[in-house]
Amino acid sequence: MSQLSYEECLKIQIYLEDDFKARAIARKLHRSNSAISNEIKNTGLIENTMRSLPEQEGILLKH
């Protein structure tokens, strides 16, 4: 196996650091989205919105 040059090692290090940062951001976003989804479910926001839609739109609500 050939040795990597210093420049190649730097490129790999930068790639891995960026990948690590991207994964950390993705985890934070996932947690935020889960928290937002749970909040919507807990507050009944979706159900309240559905009930407030005009019936003449032809939307049937089943409870």
C-alpha cells in the first residue's frame, strides 16, 4: 500500500471533519423535528385545524 502525501492527508482530514459536522447538524435537526412533531401531536394542532376547515370543501371528518 502506498503512502499518502501530506496534502492528501489534509484533504481526508478536512473531509472527515466536515462529515462529522454534517452528521452532528443532522442529529440536531432530527431532534428538533421530533420535538416539533411531538409538540404538534401534544397540542392537537392538526385536529383543531382539520375541524376548523369549512365543510363545504367536501372534507369528511371522522372522529
